[in-house]
Amino acid sequence: MSGCGKYLSIALLISTCVARTNAWAQATAEISGTARDQSGAVLPGVEIRVTQTETGGIRNSVTNETGSYVLPNLPIGPYKLEASLPGFRTYAQTGIALQVDSNPVINVTLEVGQVAETI
């Protein structure tokens, strides 16, 4: 391979890798928020579950000691979010549409109740 052809091949390889990396990075989003009870107190240990409604893909997280959670690198598309903690009603929110580089903050308020109850 001539010197010029070698440089052209390397440049093509690099631009292909960069394009693929950018396409992957742009095709994701993030959901974050804080879980609280009705009085406004933060709730650590809340199980957060998001389901991509078109594919059925599921991602889980648990709130930390400040009641916060983050679900990074989610594929774009429609989602349902559920939050549960023993002694509280399950929280559910549908119609979450993740777009490229969107980062919605979804704060959750759990009401005291039976585990089987969903609001």
C-alpha cells in the first residue's frame, strides 16, 4: 500500500470510529430524581424500575441515603417508571418519552399504604 493510501485508510478508520462513538453517545438519555414520603422526608432504599414499553427492556436502581437515584445510558424511547418500598403504595408513571440527550428529573412521592396498592 502506498504512503498516501495508508494515511487515507487510517483517516477513514478514525472517522468511522468517531461517527460510531458519537451515534452511540447521542442515542441515550438519563432519568434521575428523588423519592420522598408525603411529609417531604427523603426515602432511601426505594426500588426504582423503568421499563422501555416498546421493547420490554428493564433497568433498576435503588435510592441512596439522600433518596436520590440515577438511571444513566437509557436507550431513547417510551418508558414507564415504578417506585416501591415496603409499607408504601407503589408509584407508577407512564408516558415518559426519552429523546436524544434528554435527562428528565422524575421526583417520586410515596404514600403510606399496602405494598399491593398502586397509585
